[in-house]
Amino acid sequence: MHPFLEKAQQLKQQLNWSLIFGVSFFLVVIFALVKITTGVSDWLVENKDAQIKHLSVLGQPQYTDEKAIIGAIKKADLSSFFELDVKHVQRLVQSLPWVATASVRKQWPDTLQVYVVEHQAVAHWNSDLLLNQAGEVFQASSDKLPSTLPQLYGPEGSEIEAWTAFRQFQEMLKVNNLELTSLALSERFSWQLWLDNGIRLNLGRKEKAKRVQRFIDVYPRMEQRADAQIDVVDLRYDTGLAVSWKPVQEEQLENNKSKA
């Protein structure tokens, strides 16, 4: 046989084997995929009735009872592990008064884990609501709330502004051994502050921090008076201030004289 024809014959045989191997490999892959798909389908059918049997509440809720959290979870349909809507469970838990956020995760084969983060109350808002650290309003109640929680008042929508101002004034006054306990913002955005010693500060609508600092600067001289107590300090002036006094009780006057 001619060498060229012999080489062509060898090449043809190699191509045939390559084709046979390629087709065989393709068929094996298809068969394996069919088997895997069938197996998964059968497994899903067998386990379609898998139920949530265990509820795990994580986090450190202080104001929300674990029974209340579990009760909220059980409002969802827990009969199917696969069909359970975790977002629905999340909404149910977050509807509880003290719950700020909740994350929900399914753990095979029958457990639902719920991680709860509560609001941290930093102030009362308009007497019947609470503010959290972000200045957001929420409605909840608890006998565990500290009695020293400040009282803030203001129009709807002014919560963040009021809380931000309170923290600023609180720091300014604390440095000077004065304690801010309450703040009010009127409909016309006029500011008033109350201190723990009963003094009320009228700040008006502008230059609030500057006017608080003016009070801090002159307060040491004002408190030297022994026969009367500061009632209201009106700082709604470009310069200066006005002071209203209230009489001191006889017992307290005697104490002041003794200290003097």
C-alpha cells in the first residue's frame, strides 16, 4: 500500500475512536444527570411533608418574652419545611412591640432559627411613645425601663432632630455638672430645656447651642443667691438673659445659710 494511503487510513481510525469516545462520554453524562434529577425529585417527594418541629430563639431579648416570640412564629404555617416563607415569619416577629429586627433561617431537617434584636429605648417621646438610638419612634411598654429615661416632646417628624439636640445639650451641660432631663420643641420650633434641679431654659428658635453656653457661663453667679431659687432662664435674646426666681422653702433656706 502506498505510504500516503496507509497514513490516511490510520488517521481515519483515530478519528473514529475519538468520535466513539466523545459520544460515549456524552451519553454517560446525560445518563448521570437523569439519574441525579430523578433522585432529587424522588427525595423531594418523599420529604415533602417534612415539618418544622423545633424553634430556636437567638439573641438577648430583654423586654420581649420568648413565649411571645414563639407565639408570633406559630402564626405562620410550619407544616412544610420547604414551603415555609421565612420573610413572612420575619414580619410576624418584627410586629412585636420591642423587636427592631429579626433574621430567620431554616436548618435542615426540622429546625427554624430566629435571631432577635430589640429596640434600645433612649427616651420617652410625647409621653406615650419611645425613641431608640437612631431617633426612631416605636410604641412599647415595660416595667423594666429605667426611671431616669429623659422626656422629649415635639411635633411628628421632629424625633431625630430632637434627639440629636438633646444629646448635644446633654454633653454641654454634663461637663458643667448639670443634668438635662427633658426637652420640648414647639410647633413653631422653639426650644425649651428642663434640668434635674428644676430650672427651665427658654432657648427660642435659633442659636440654641450658643444660648445654652451663655447660660453655662453665667450660672455659677446666679446660684450664689441664697434666698431664692432659679425658676426660668429666658435666653431668647441676642445678648443677655432674663431670670425668674421662686422663693426658697424655709427649711432649704436654713440649709443654704448653714452651707454659707
